[in-house]
Amino acid sequence: MNKKNSLKWQMLRLLALGWFVPLAAIVVAFLVVVSGRIDDQSQRTITTSMEKAADISILRLLDCIDSSKDASYLSYIGDYWSEYQQDGDSGKLYNNVTNFLSQHYKYDPSFDITVLIFTDEPGNLYYTGNTTGRGSVSRFRFFKDSVQEKALLISQDLDTRTEFFALDGHVYMIRNLIGRGFKRYAVLIMEINPEEVFESLKSVWEYRGMEVFYKGEKLYSEGDFGSLLGLVSCKRKSVDGEFEFSVSYDTTAVGLEKRSINITFFILIIFLLPMILLVFYFFNRRINRPITNLTKASKEIAAGEYGTTVDELDGQSGEIADLTRNFNKMSNKLGEQFNRIFVEEIALRDANIHALQSQINPHFLNNTLEIINWEARMNGQEKVSSMIEALSVMMSATMDRNRQSLIALSEELEYVNAYIYIIKCRYQDRFVYEEHIDKALLPVKVPRLIIQPVIENAVEYSYSEDGIRRVRMEIEGDSDGDRIDMRIRIINPGVPSDEDVAKIKELLRDDMDIRPMEERSTRIGIRNVQRRLKILYGAESGLTIETDGNGNTISTIFVKN
């Protein structure tokens, strides 16, 4: 029998003529068409993404303009200025204007700083900075030293329009506040946060850099504009002028995409036949049956049967076997997590987490505000500003706007430093604080507000014969691979009474249930720290409060990561 007429050769010829050759021809034709269109499609993609990014940027700029109108159209600042002209109380004017600026612009991420200048008193500046950290004092100093004069000069011919200008990489928006008789009585200057306002331009495909022009003048630039990069631009009009946005992109990416497509199709042609044969061999035994079992088990989990597992088939190996084992591990872990979450929800059922984290008691707030008022009357504005900033840090920590249960130790220490600053202002020379911290532990994640409540407790119960309250904090840790065991010790003079010792034992018991209306906030804070450490890290972590035998009380927070 002629081998060329055998069944094997007939099947090979049939596969070649009926499957491989037509498919190869289709692939080649497809490559020709795709290679011809890929450049146009890439350019359309870049242009479309650029236009959308420009639209978003101009909308954010218009939002900035609308926000600035609050100071002009709302009558508050004009009223404050009129009151000041009558009573001459500059302190009242400063408080009213800065409070207005803070309420309207402090939490807007589009503005780094906002400055208001009354034209009759150009030497007095009223400002607020953004809470994200960009609204720093250095930006205000730069404005005062380098920008103020130029801004006032621009405002003279500005009328009721809004103008944009840049100086040394800083982008500013300026508008006049018009009073009765359309007379300019104040100027509002706002430093724009370009990373927030122009962020959408970074979404352009293969982005490498950006430039923003306003009325032909460069307003902002970032990134690379080399000769090997492409450039796409888009103009958009605002209320008072025209913006031009330019973005550079990597042109080599288009060629790389074409090359990868060509290589992919050629490899597909070369390995098409053996791939077809292998797919049919492995599909049912190695893929279809295991996937069917996994699908069935996943439906059971979706129905609430957590912990459901899949039996491994005989001869099963490779990724499918790993997938099966990992699925079983995931299912078991999911069951454990469900039980843990259930226990956590029961444990936190009677205490709202935000109330538990707000450890600053009303007496402390009242004392702090009294100090602020006293300092405002006796020592001027700088110290008041520092105290307000410290209090703002603590309030931000307790409100937890970002819903982060774990934060870096460095951030947790910022809240501690804010509290310590206020306490020092309260007790003056009658309070001494020192700390010894292993700097290598600063990036380690810890639960939010676990140190401040313990330090607050130490300050409250610190007793010494000379009447000075002393608190020392020591932070050290041991690492074992990826694991870090951290010990945070807060030491204060004074030994708790027998009644306080009994109360401490009750607070640190696992089955203790504290109701918010029945305990002082410091005790709620101690209990909250203990509860959260146990929930997050298990029984080996927690809080202890003991005496060292030398007249000191030592509170130790142990975090076993």
C-alpha cells in the first residue's frame, strides 16, 4: 500500500489543505490589514484620549473658577470688611476672613493655598493652606516674597475677570472682589494644584510629559519632550481665556505593538497543528473535568457553604492541581475569615468604631480651646496657628475620613506629637516628655490611634512630688524575615491605687463590655486599644499596664505582626 495514500497521510493532507493552509492565508491577509490600520487606530486613540483629558482638565479649571466666585458673590467678606471699617477690630477681621477661607477652600484638593488681600491694606495677608500637606508655610512665604507684588499689579486691570499666571513652577488664579459702585476692595489669589487639576492628561496613551498654555503663555510643564517623542495638542476655551494642552507620547510603542502582533500571529501559525492535537488530548481530562468540579464548588460557596473543598483527580498535576489546592485553601481561609468577621462584628456591635476612636474627651477640648483663646490674646497669632494645626491633626485622626484601619507608625506618631504639643501648651514647665524610637520601625503598619489614648492616660495619672507630669515613650522591635514584633512602652511616675488596679484588670479583660455613657473617655480609649489589638493580631498582641517597683507605671503595647 502506497504510504502517501495511507489514512495517516490522508488525514495530514486533509488537515493541511482543509485547515492549516486556509487559516494561514486568513492570518496573513489579516496581518496586512491590521498593519495598515494600526497606525491610524493608534493615532485616533491618542487623539481621543487627549480630547477627553483636555475636557476633564478644563472642567476642573472651571470648577476652580466657580469655587473662587464664592468669595466674590457671597457677601460675607464684604460684610466683614464693612464691620472692620466701623469698629477697627483687626483681630476679629482676621478670624472671620481666615475662617471663611478655611471653610471654603482648605479641603479642596485643587488649591494648595488661598490668599486674600484688601486693597486698602496690601500689607496684611489672610490665607489658608490645603490639609493634604501641599498647603505648607513655605508656599505662603514664596507667595509673600515673590508673587504678591505681581498679583496686585495684575489685579489692577483685571476688572471682574479671572486670570491665570505662573511663576517658578507655581500656578496661580486671581480675581477681584468688587463692592458697591463696582469698586475693587480685595484681591483673591489661589495657587492651583496642577497635579490634581491636570491629572487627567496623564491618562493619554503612552504619556511621557505635558505642557499647559494660557493665552499663549506657558502655565505648567512636566515630564519629557525629547525629539523621539510624539506630540498631540488640544485647545479649550474657558470663561476668560483659551487653554492649550500638549502631551508628549512614546511613538515607539506603536511599532512595538505592530511587531508583537506580527510575532504572535506567526507563532500561532507555526504551532497551530501541535496545539490543536494537544488541546483535544488534554482538554477533557486535565481541564474540563477539574474546572467543572471547581465551578460546582464555587456555586456552593456563593450559596453560603463556606469551607467547601474539591477532591483532586488521579493523575492531576500542574497549574490545575495548584488551582485546586489553592481553591481549597482559599475556601478554608474564607470560612475562617467569615467566622472571624462574625466574631468581630459581635465584639463591636455595641460600640460605634468612630466613637471608640474619638479619644479626645470634652474636658480636654475645652481646656485646649481656652488655651488657644488665651494665647491669641497674650502672644499673637503664630502660636495659635500652631495649636490649631495640632488640634486639626488630632481631629483628622479621630474622624478617619479615608477609612484606613492600618497606618504607618510615622503617621501615628504625628498624632502623638500633635497631642503632646497641646499638652505642653497646657502645662508649660509642669510637663516633661521624652521619646526613644527605633527609626527603622517608622514604615511599619499599626492600627490607627493606639498610642495617643495610652499617652493621654499616662498624662492624666502621672504624679510626682515636684508636681511635674513626666511621660517617656520607648519604641523598639525585633524582626524575623517579614515578621516584626513591636513593643511600645509609655512610662510615667506614680503607682495606681488598689481601686485603679482593679479597674485596669477589668478594662483589659477579654469579656469586659464597656458602655460609652458609663466610663470616662480615657478608660474607653484603653479598652478600645486592647480590643482592636486582639481582633487584628490575635491573643499574643495587646496592652498591659504594670508597675516597675520604682514608683513608675509602665503601659506596654505589643504588636505581633
